[in-house]
Amino acid sequence: MSHIQDVFTAMKAISTVKTVLRIGVMAAGLSVAIAPLASTASADVDNHEYFKVKMKPGATLNVRKDPSLKAKKIGALPAETDGIVNLGCHVGMPYLEWRNSTTAIRKVETRRKWCNIQYKGMVGWTAGQYLEADRPE
């Protein structure tokens, strides 16, 4: 009987190790899945107080109500506009919105940085890839 008990104890230990490994793998996968949800507006992403638009002359930069391509356009900033106040930036759209988007929008949003800005009374969100650091006037 002692031999059977030893085998049973060993099998129980192996089962426990497998369970612990499964939990560890699931936790690692969950942390990767949750990472996009953790991106929030934060001035720490860009420590600049002011931006200017870095686009070719004649181009305009859309300003939207929310940080999403689907959000309502509330204005536009011409190329070379400066003195734009940085209210904080974050990368990509909220995860649930990203998940429900088309493949094309997902690709764009994955590499897009959204910045919350203020300019002459207008407050909104714009694509950070078209902004660069600026000094206050």
C-alpha cells in the first residue's frame, strides 16, 4: 500500500504543478490582453507643455471630440500652427473599441498616439504623430 500511496502523492504533486503552470500562462496572457486598457491620457508620455503642427504647408490636422477616428470632428489646425497646449497623450483607442473596429482601423490605431490638446478655446484630440514639441510664446 505504501507504494500506491507514493504514486498517488506524486501524481497529485504533478497535477498541482500543471495547474500552477496553467495559471501562470493564463496570467501572462491576461496581462498582455489588458495592457491596451491601461493606456490613459498622461502628460508623462510627452513632457512638452506645448506642441506645434508638423505637416506640409497647406495640410490640416483634424481635431476630434474623442481619441478615435470614429469620433466627431470638431475642428482643424493648419500646418505650422504653434502654441497648442498639451493636455496629455496616450497610444491608441480604447481596447473594446479597437476590438470592434475593422482591420484597417486596427492597423492605424495600433501605431497612433492621440493627444488631448487645447488651442484658442478649442479642446479635443488629435493624432500625435503630426505634433512636435514647441516652446511657449
